[in-house]
Amino acid sequence: MKKIVIFLNLILIIFLISCKKSDVGNTFADFSNLGIGSYLIKDSIVNLSFTFNDPTSTVSVKVDQYGSPIDSIDIFIANPPSISTSTWRYIKTVQFVGKGTLLSVTEAEVANALGINTNDFIAGDSYTLYNRIHTKDGRVFDVSNTPNALSVIANYNSIMSWKVNITCPFTGNMAGNYTVIQDDWGDWLPADVVAVSDGPGANQINLSNVWPNPIKGVIVEPLIVDIDPATGAAFVPLVHFGDYPGVTTAKGAGSTNTAGYVFSCTGLITLSMEVKYNGASKGFLKLKLQKN
């Protein structure tokens, strides 16, 4: 019980620090007014990925509310991301209908707000959408006039902004020659040409002719990349891919082995892998290749 009390006190201190007296117009700046303001709660994530150059592709989340009753929600986009509302581009307004209210925008709507075409998007890029609340009593809340604690402290489950990605389905047939754009491991230089193979299984590519460079090391196990066919997201399980001499292993970044993307639509391979040489980590190194 003592630990719980200490934890709650820490949260309160963090919240109070973030709510400075200088926060002009911020209803939440006085902790006692928390219930008077209003913010959106994340009910569920439906989809956060647009399909490259598909105007009808949709991203959406479901939301609930906390605080004063909400009438409607404006959705904006800012590129690059910014809490300065002067940079926001209006997308649409959604009426709040209670728990499970769907906030949904199409790729065409986002492109229109930014003043571009859907084919101007680049697979692999991400964008931030911002929600602005209109309460039934006529007040307005968004990230510019609510405390940063709402987004920093997970227990609030707030969703006043949300990030979406541009992806494209993986359709295979990636085998061929690629130009090296970046190789942080240093086996190749930019503009070098390397060979990538398909397989051995469905939704996989083989980078064994890339890492290791045969001049520098010897293949121990094939460097296979698994790919989500729906999004092009790439995964690299831990593998002993080469001997330079010395045991050299690689795996995708993070506990899920998510390494990056392999995009059939553009022929782009972008991976970030943790490389270890004789057990010592060399960090997360980027490998970026463009199909010729």
C-alpha cells in the first residue's frame, strides 16, 4: 500500500509541474479543475496505416470522453508535427456520440488538407493528426491548451493526437540488383550495387549477398527478412549471419524484432538491426537499399 501511495504522489507532482501558472487559458492548470475540462480517451485502435497511393484507404480510432460533455471533434494534420495550431490544416469535423465514437479519415482527405495528391506521399513516412474538442458548453480543448501530462502519463489513456503511417502491401518479386543508399555496418559504400534474393519462403527476402560482403566475411546462416504482406513491415529474428572473423549476429530493432519496411510498390528496403560482434553490441545499424 505504501508503494502505491508513493506512486500516486509522484504522478500528482509530475502533473502539477507540467501545469505551470504561465499556462494561459489552460483549464487543467489548476489540478482541482481537472473534472471541469475535457479530453478524449482512447477506446480502441482500428487502423493506423494508409496504403500507398490509395485515395480510399482509411485510418481510424474509436474514442470516449472524460470531463465536460463533448459536442464535436475537429481533426487536423500538421506536417511536420507541431503543437502550434497556426500550422494545423483542417481535415473534418465528427459529431461525438458517446463511447466508441469513430474518428476516421481517408488518404484523399489528408492529401486534400495538405494540398497534395495521394501519389505525393512516400511509403514509410508518418504523419500526426490532432483532435480538437468542442464541449457542449462552448469551450475548446486540444494539445495547445491542455497539460502535457495527458500524453506523457499512460494512465490517462488520452488520445488528443495520433500518428499514422504510409505503407504498401508486400507482393513479392523483390529479387534483383539494388543500389546501396546507407550501410551503417560498413560492408558497402553508398552507390555500391548488391544482389537481393526472394524467399526462401513466402513473404520473405534473403540478404545473404548483402551482409556479409564476401570480401569481408563468410556466410554462417542466411540473413532472412520476414515481411507482413499487408503493410510491408519487416521483421528480422536473431541470426548468426556472418564471420568476419568473429561471431557476428543481427536482429531487428526492439523486442518484437521489427526492423523497418520492405516496400514492393517502390522497391525500397529500409531496415534497422542490432549488430553484435563477438558478443559486443555495435548498436542499431541502418541498411537502406533501392531497387535498380
